[in-house]
Amino acid sequence: MGLSIPIVAEYDGKAVDKAIKQFQQLEGAGAKTSFALKKAALPAAAAIAGIGVALFGATKAAMEDEAAQVQLGLALQNVTGASDEQIASAEKFITQMSLASGVADDELRPALASLVRGTKDVETAQSALTLAQDIATGSNKSLAEVSDALAKAYGGNMKGLQALSPEIKAM
């Protein structure tokens, strides 16, 4: 006795086409993902470079700030024989003045150093710095220019003040 099993096979081209399309979509998704990753990598690299530049700038600013602190400290020591406590007090004064006036401590330190050299006294120089800020604001001159003129005036040279304002000559 023989067993007969009929096998009917039919080729369905639609199923093969559907599989090819799905495969192509996977390739397209991979290519799109790769493209998106490449596009995202450029701004990320730029952002990282920007952070590096900002860190470099912050480090440079901190070094310059420290150098200005050292220069002011040396001026205070050399001119008035200031102690470390007095130098720290002057730095505190600079910080408070900067916060109150909005003038950068990088401008205030050299101005104070100039006035200390001119007055030979820290307290008088601090008072003169407040005056110099007011004059600079009112006359549209730089704080450095006004501080130098005031420092020279404390030494008897009035030409700097006269250059700031001709009215001073009449006084």
C-alpha cells in the first residue's frame, strides 16, 4: 500500500517584495541614524570646544586677577609697610566696592595702588578711590585716568586734575 501526500507549492512574489521593502527600510533607518549621529556630533564637538575655550578664559582671568592682587599687595607693602592683615582688609574693601558699584575689581586694584603711591596712606587712598569713582562717572573719564590725576595732585602736581576739568584751574 502506498501513501500519497499531495504537496502544492505556490510562489507568492508579494511576500518576497514585502520582505525586500522592509529590509530596505532597515537600511534606510540605519543610514538615517548614522546621518543623525554625524550631524549631532558636530555641534557636540563645537560645544566641547566652546567649554574648553571658556575654561581657558576663566583660568586666564583667574591668573590675571591673582597677579593684580599680588601687585596691589606689593604696592601696599612697599609704600606703607602694610601687614598681611592690612592687605587682606584692602582686598575686602575692593570686593565690597566692586559689588556696590559694579566696577570690576580689575579696575579698582590698579587705581587703589596708584592712589596709595600718591597718598602714602591706605585709608586716604581708599577715600580717594571713592572720590575717583565719582569723578570718573561724572566726567566720563576712566577710573585709571582719574586715579592717576588724583595721586599726582596729592603730590602737588595739579596738571592732571586740570586736564580732567579746566574748571579746576580757576580753583
